[in-house]
Amino acid sequence: SNEVPQDEASLGKKVTFVEDGDDEEETYEIVGEAEADAFNGKISNDSPIAQGLIGKKVGDEVSIATPGGSMKVKIVKVEG
């Protein structure tokens, strides 16, 4: 089947991660461009953060390229 595993980040899911060296969890919902609303934690699937997360799973450590440089995060939860 084409179903994405429950714990894998993909379009329509909420992904919670912790930045390296930081205890604070951040949660983003990966949505289509038209629904993107960064202030409400909804990021476009074309955004650098979403691109870094998509296809990754809970427990994965991911390097994400951002305008401010690269950040390393660990995925702690995927819902949706």
C-alpha cells in the first residue's frame, strides 16, 4: 500500500522536534502552500523546514537549512 508509516513526517501531519542544545519542543503542521500560516505553526511543504522533515521518522536527527544557517533537530513526535 502507499500509506505513509504513522511515525513518518509527511504532508498533513504535525511534527514536533527539539533543536539541538534546546529543551523546548516546537510543533509544525506540514500543509500545502495555500494553507501555510507560519504564525499558527502551519508550514508549506515547500519550505526548508518541511523539506528537511518530510520522509524522516520519530527519533531521527535532521539537519535543516534555514536562512540563519543550519540547525540540527531531533524529531520527537509525529501526529496526524
